[in-house]
Amino acid sequence: MAADGVAQAGHRSGGEDVLRRLRTGTAEEHEDVERTLDLLDPDLARDRLAAVLERMHGFWLAAEAGLDAWAGAHPGDAAAVDWPRRRRAALFAGDLRSLDAAPAAAGPSLPPLAGTDEALGRLYVLEGSTLGGTFIDRHLASLPHLAGVRVRAFSPYGGETGAMWAAFRRVTRERVAAGGSPGTMVDSARATFRALATWCRPVAPVPA
Ligand code: HEM
């Protein structure tokens, strides 16, 4: 019943809510990334954590370069979503340093972002990862063999995680209300997730 109410409210404001479309439209891809990273493994070894962080660092470098180019072309849209505050490649590099591991030397080649709808789709993936990040942090903190390892990249905003996510959602909905294309956002988010899974495949767990 409650879900119907939400869906109807979405219809009244011009079609199914874009955030709902982003979540359902990328659910399969999210699962693939989760499986590939396998960060909730109870036996997650320090070396494997470093290998995963190195892949993620490379991905964030590439994704942020694309978003920087978009921000240069659309400074007003980038300011609306508070883009500079959302950069986090440096946190991955810092986490790798604290694990005595080298930073990523390269990242994947991602398609350039044609406009703000594409950028918001890509940002959806990067920003949403802070939600799962809370669970990942809690898990890492529970592993005795990783005691003393401090990983910051999964929850870059600390106590502001909810507020940063809420602000992202608001800007995305406003964009759609002003004529942005939810379909373009979903396509971009799906492509971003797929590129991440492909890039991280080399560190996927070996099936037993
Ligand atoms: C092993 C790794 C991961 C786990 C266990 C995980 C887990 C989760 C969980 C539990 C949520 C829901 C949180 C909530 O609703 O409060 C979530 C949301 C999300 N995660 Fe992940 N995640 C992982 C990795 C990632 C990565 C690497 C990305 C992208 C780079 C990502 C993108 C997202 C997105 C976009 C959402 C928001 C879904 C929505 O509500 O629209 N996740 N994740």
C-alpha cells in the first residue's frame, strides 16, 4: 500500500520517480559489483583488500576525470550537486598508503559524459556506494586480522552520509522536473556499474 502511494506520487510529478528507476534499473549490476568485490568476506585478507582498493582507486581516477571535464562545461550544474566535495580518489590513495600498497597506476577508459543527465547517472553510482560503504566499514572493523587498518574511502562523509545522499537525490529529481531525461541517467548509471565490474574482475574471488 505504502509503495503504491509512493509510485502514484511519482506519477503525479511526471512518471515513475527517477531514484526508484535508478535503483531498480541497476539492481543486477550492483549485485555483480558486490559479488566481484566480495568485501563482506569474513576471511578478507589484507592483501586482497589492498588489491580491491587499488582497482577502485583506478576507477575513481577515471570517473572523476570525466566528471571534472563535465564540471568545466557545466559549472552551474556541477555547483548544484556540490561536485568538488564529492571527489574521493585521494582517499583511496591514502588508504592504499596506509596499507603499504601502491596507488593505482591506471584506470579504465570510460566514455566521456555528454551532458548533465549522463553525469548524474555516473554520480548516482559513485555516491550510492557510500550507503553500502557504511556496512563495509562495520565489517572491516569487526575483523581481528585487520585491527588498526583505517579505511576512509568507503565513508567519505562520516556523519554527513545521509545528508549528502539526500542532497544528491534532491538535485537529481529537480533536474528531471526541469526536463532532464531519467532514461539517459539510468543508461549512464548502468554503463558505469558495468565498467566498474569489468575493471574489478581481475580481483574477483576465485570460485571454490
Ligand atoms: C561489496 C561491496 C558492496 C556492498 C556490500 C554494498 C551494499 C549496499 C547496501 C547494503 C546498500 C543499501 C544501503 C541502504 O539502503 O541504506 C547499497 C546501496 C547502494 N550501493 Fe552498494 N554495496 C557495495 C558496493 C558498492 C559499490 C562499489 C558501488 C558503486 C561504486 C555501490 C553502489 C550503490 C548504490 C548506487 C546504492 C544505492 C541504491 C539506491 O538506494 O538507489 N555499492 N549498497
